[in-house]
Amino acid sequence: TSADCQITGVPFLGEHCDLNIPTKLCYHVNIASFSMLFVADSCNVENEIYKNVQKVVGKADVIFLGMECEGAPLSWIYGPYMASEVSKEMDQSRRLAGSNAQRGMALVNTFAPSEVYVYAMGMEPWLKYISSVKYTDESIPIIESNALIEACREQGIISERLFGEKEILY
């Protein structure tokens, strides 16, 4: 933190396959009177946590939200760390999942941003070498992020799903 810049670690729920990982943080960045909230891995299963966070950090001018709401199974990252083999049922039910449109809009309505950007979807072509993500127009994360973008636009909020690179100047 400095006189005109403050970065606050914000707790979040979701992602990480519902494992008890106590270091899950997102970030609220406040520069002078401008603020951004980065909640890439959040699965907003209970918006009350964000209502309480908003009381502490205030509103956000811009939200960056990951919406990989049908993420990889538990074994994809955490399988080697498990003490015993994970059952197929548990592997599929405990996924690396982010927010869907409804949960994302709850965040938007709580923090009242003027801009919302969906990012961290793993869609960039160079990621195909380390990830198996391959979205189509029928993929749930695409459908859900499209719904969030449209709902934001209906409220007069600038909204876009980012891909590759984008320069945003504030």
C-alpha cells in the first residue's frame, strides 16, 4: 500500500474443487479514486461473503471475472496430491469451476461496476499445449459468459469476454 495505491487480498469461495485451501485470494486494487476487482477463480456460491467484502473495500469501477463454470475434474490438478485414489463420482462432482451468469451477476450487482470483463477462460490458442480446453458456441462457459455480458449491457455496463490481449487505459 502507498498513499494513492492499495491492494487488498479478498477471500473467495469456489474453484479448487471444494478442497480446504485457506489461501484462496482475489484482489481489489484501489488507485487514487479508481478501483478494480480481480475475481478470476471465484465461484460465487454464497454472495453474502462479497456483500461483506464490499462493505470493507467499497465498490469496484471494473470487475475482471473468470467464468470457467464447467472446469476440469479434481484429478486434473489435485489427483497426485490426494492420499488415496479419487472415485470417478468425486472426480466429476468436485471440479475447478468458476461462476456462471447468475452468480457473476450477483457480484456485479454487489459491486456496481461500470465495466465487466470476463477473462482467464483458457481459450487462447497457445494454451492448447498445457490445457485440454476447447470451447464451442455450445460450451456451457461460453453460453454463461455470453448471458452475463448481455445482462451487463442491458444495465448499461460495458462488458466483454477478453481473448488474447486487450489494452485498457484508465
